[in-house]
Amino acid sequence: MGLFRATAVIALCLAPTSYGFSSIKPQTVGVYRSSPSLLNVVSEPSTDAQSISSENVKNDNLIVGAGPAGLLSAIMLAKKFPDQKIKVFDRLDPPPSPTDENVWSDVAKFYLIGLGSRGQNALRQYGVWDEVEDVALQSPVMTQVLPRDKLVGVLHKHVLENYADQIELNYGYEVYPQDFAADENTAVRLTVAKCDSTERKNPSASAKTGGDEKSEICDVDETFDITANLVIAADGTARTVANAMEQSDVDKFKTMNAFQKLFAGQPFKVRRYIDDNRRVYKTVPMKIPDDWRPDLNYSARTKDGRINYDALPADRNGNYCGVLLVKEGDEFAASDTDPIKFRALLDDTLPQFSVLLDDETVAAIAKKPVSFLPSFRYAGPRLNQGDRALILGDCAHTVKPYFGLGANSALEDVVVLEEAIDETKSIPEAVHLFSKKRAKESESLVKISRELDRPGKLGFLTFILPLILDSIFSKILPKVFAPNTISMLQKEGITFTGVRRRKRFDRLGQVAIIGSGIYGFTACVKLIIRSIAKATGKNSGTITIGLFGGVVIASLLKKLAFFTKGNISPADVLTKTNDKESQK
Ligand SMILES: Cc1cc2nc3c(=O)[nH]c(=O)nc-3n(C[C@H](O)[C@H](O)[C@H](O)COP(=O)(O)OP(=O)(O)OC[C@H]3O[C@@H](n4cnc5c(N)ncnc54)[C@H](O)[C@@H]3O)c2cc1C
């Protein structure tokens, strides 16, 4: 069991909660007749609705989802186009104030996220970073940790204080696309449905589904249509807009003949991986003793991989939010488990943390329902539908939070969108350029992350073996071989596709050297035998390669011994990487 290990960016803590409701009245009102399934919302405009038709109210910019990506997109657009308006819709209530201590004092209530350089740079670019930094906690590995909802709270406050006349925030409304090329392809038409219940729920980690598309949706009884020149979908793992994009292509392809299909290009699709390594989690409020450092992340795991525990500081007073990850199907991966048995499990597997939890806390953890991590998903081969609608953030690429890349890459998407706007002369051009720049990146991010989360023996091949090889080769030949994939992902200035390419190159080089090493080593042994026999020396180059191969193989075996001691977790790798970084 590892203790006192600084994990970098794994940051999870969650509990659904509710806050005061505030909403903005819709401009048109329709009657909602059926359940709001995609693209078949039946709305019957009232007299009001007819008087404010969608043509009359064409908006400049509309953003679906007021999470980190949606709100930062709104700020980016407001800065870029000071004379334009931006409408943002979110199905939840407004976020809590980032400085309301009554809200944040319950440390196990919200999940924490770690913001690395990718996210920090994006927030800095739009003038929000200082405000985020004020309410976040700096970890020793340069990551800033704060609850996801607090980040959203900062962005929300920033909008209200700086762009109230440009950005209109609408909470308690769910949006469904209707037509991606409405009004002769000059607009996107959407239906906005008022939510009956706007209880603020964790958007990414639905208790039932792992935050996937089938998670709970608003009950609605009122809808209205709206059009916009540009639609940015940042609706997270609910993925309502991406699903509609996918359906739109399915419908389009149905009407095509074989010849047309041949030239139509690949349809827009959401790649939905089945989660074959699913873990569920429960959050644990924990206070560390006075003689433990209050700025470290603490983690531990069982050798058999049954339990993983990661605790991140929630404040500087020693209060931590721990996350207990358990394999799905485990007896404790459920609500209402037996508190006595649960205590026994903690005593057995996490004794150093178990002593910090009183019986009341243990009983509450045993009782509460589990939360799921999101599953791997990416959309492609493009991130747009038509000329005026694009997706970014979690709805374009969803990864498990082990490597702290979800929010970071979502915020980075906004920077790339701005670059695309800068490099083009019209919205359609910018939409297509953004898609071109970011679609491959989304795919690479998800594919790389998934390779690091494969179960069993496959996990050894895709996660542990590459780590071993990277740690040896980048140490012996640092100018030739890059560090392991996880630390590469955190680096600034390298794209996810670049990481993938670089690692493929490294792998080829490693295989070539190991192959040559084995060949040289064998040749060398033969030579030595022959030399001993004949008492003569031959080819010194072969001997050098042979010796090098011998060193590599010996080193490999040594590492293998370490990594195969037990079930290794992503946190271990981050720990090793970050330890090295902090020593520099
Ligand atoms: C437990 C956990 C830990 C994590 N830790 C980290 C970490 O350490 N580092 C990191 O970088 N990332 C982390 N993440 C991931 C991070 O939270 C997400 O990547 C990030 O929140 C994505 O931002 P987003 O704006 O794209 O989507 P979201 O944050 O999901 O926001 C989407 C918003 O859209 C709204 N919405 C959805 N559908 C509709 C609709 N049809 N109409 C209107 N509104 C809609 C939702 O209500 C929500 O507010 C973690 C995630 C989880 C679950």
C-alpha cells in the first residue's frame, strides 16, 4: 500500500445539491407535448410564440451549456466581438458563488478538478485566471485544485461583472437542435425547453449512468424556438447536440444513393467505447492529523486493485476530499452497504486512513449511492454540422479523470476556436477550420487516455510495459526518447496528436534498439565463446551493441520487478513523474 504519494491531477469529489432558482423568461412559449427525445420535440407555438418567430429573433451567438467550456466560449466571443450578443442556456440552476463559505465548507460535496498549464493558459488568455487562482489551492506539482462548480462559479461571476450587457445567461432551459441549416443555411434553429425541475445536479457524473447521454434530462412543459448565426455546443456528456448531429447525418445518408454516399465523406459519429474497466466512487470527507503536510495529495491502493483511494486538499486546514474508487460489481460498489463490514474493509485495506474517519462518517459513506466516472467518447471525423454549429469540451471528447485532462482540454478548445476565428473571414470558415484543427486532437486525446485504462493483461501491454520502456530509455537517452505518455500529456506546446506520434516513434526506436541489443548480445556471446575457444577478438561494434543491449535488458528486468509487484494505478505513474519533475 502506498502512502503519502503526491498524485497530480486526479481530483474527484461530488455530491448533488440544490441552490436557489433563477431563470430568465423565454421570449416565445410553446406547449410541450411529448417527452423531449431528440429532434422530435412537438411544440405548438402559442400566440406569443407566433408573434416572436424564429426569423425575427435571430441571435448572433448561442451557446448550449454553461459549464467551463460554455462560459469561457461566451467570454471569448464577447471579447472578440464587442458589438455582438451571446445567449447561453443551461438546464441547471446558476452555480453557487465561488466565495460563499457556507457552500464550500462541506468538502465532500463537490468533485475537485486539477487545472494544469493547458487550462490555466486558456483562462489567463481571457482574463479570468487571477480570479480562479484566488479561490483554488496550489498543489506542489503546479496544478491548481478547485471544485468544478467553483470554477464555473468564477466564470459566471466574471460574466456578470464584465459582460452583463453582452452575454445573456439563461438557467433552467434545455436546448435541442432542430435544423442545422435553417433559413437557407443562414442560421441554426433550436428548440428551448423550460425545465420543470432545475435542481442543480452534477453534470458530468450522473449517479446512474456515468454521465453518459442517457442521463436524466429535464422534464419540460414549455418550449420555444430560437435561431442563431453561430451555435457552440458545450453541453458536456449529455451530448444532446452531438447526438442530433449524428442523427442528422443518419437521416441525410438514408436519402442518398450509393454513388452519392461514395462522395459524401464519412458521416459524423460519436465513438462510444464500452467501459470494460469500470470503477465507481464515493467521496470521503477526511481531516488529516496536524503532523501530516496539508498541501500534499495522499493516495493508496490495494495490491489486487480492488480499492483505490486518492485524497486531495480541500483547504489549507487539513480538510481533505477523499475519493474511494471501487471496481464495479464489488459488494461495496453500492448504496446502503453494511457499515460494520465497510469499516472492516477500511481497517484491512486502508488502515492509515480508516483511523481518521469516525463511525458516523463511515456509516454515511457506506449508505450513500455510488457515482460513476464518465466513459471514453469522442466525436468525429469532424466537430461541426453544417456551417454554423460546432461542439467542444466534454461533448466532443470525454475521458476518465485520472489524468486531469477533461476540463483542461475543454478550456483549450476555446483557445483553438479563437485561433480559427482569427485565421478566417467568416463564421462558416471558422467553424470548418476549428473542426479541422481539433477533431483529430479529440480523437487522439481519447484514444491515448483509453489505452492507459485497459483491464488485465491488455493493460500490461498498453500501460505498464510502455511505462517501463519509457522510464528506461528516456533516462539512458533523454535527448532521443521522450518521457512517458502521461507526463507528455501534461506538457505545454505539444498536441495530443503530437504525443501519439512521438510515442509511436519512441516505440519504434525502442523496439529497434532492443532488437539490435538482443541480436548484438547474442552475437557478442557467440564471439566471446569463439574468442575463448580461439583466443582471438573480433568486431568491436558488435560487442558494444551487445553490451548496451545487456544493460538495457538488465535495467528492463529490474523495472519489471518493480512494476509487477502489484496492480499499478495511474496515480503511481503521476507520482513517479511528478517526483522527478519536482526534483529538477
Ligand atoms: C469526478 C470527476 C473528476 C474530474 N477531475 C478532473 C480534473 O482533475 N481535471 C480536469 O481537467 N478535468 C476533470 N474532470 C472533467 C471535467 O469536469 C470536465 O471535463 C469538464 O467539466 C468539461 O467541461 P464542459 O464545459 O465541456 O462540460 P460540463 O462541465 O459537463 O458542462 C456542461 C453543461 O451543459 C449543460 N447541459 C447539458 N445538456 C444541456 C442541454 N441540452 N441544454 C442546456 N444545457 C445543457 C449541463 O447542465 C452542464 O452545466 C473531472 C470529471 C469528473 C466527473
